[in-house]
Amino acid sequence: MRNMHLLNTYWVMVLPGCVWAYNVFIFRTFFQSIPSELRESALMDGANDIVILFKIMLPLSKALIATFALFGIVGS
């Protein structure tokens, strides 16, 4: 926690709730449901895996991330 500069912050309480097995399973299912054509078209446009993650996958999963953040806050 010290290396990640999370001491004395609220994130120490929120982040452990975000990595429950249920959340990981739902994230995996969600990412598998995204059409592979989106990734292929991004690769054809010259994007690498990091760009695909931050520019395509994460914006599509904003609602899912917000839901799990809410679960983590309420659960802690």
C-alpha cells in the first residue's frame, strides 16, 4: 500500500472490493461479449493493445466500472 501511495486514503477501502471473484467473472464475460471486429478495426488503424484498452474497452465498460465501484463503496 505504501508503494502505491494509498495509505490514509479511501481507496484502501474501495479497491479490495473491486477485485472480488464475482466482479472478475462479470468483467471477463463483458469483455468477451464485445465484438472482435472493434479490436480488429483498431489494429488496422494502427492502435496497439494499450490504446485499444484505454480508447475502446474502458469507455465501453464505464457503466460496469461505476456499478462495481458503487458495490465496493456500499459493501465497505
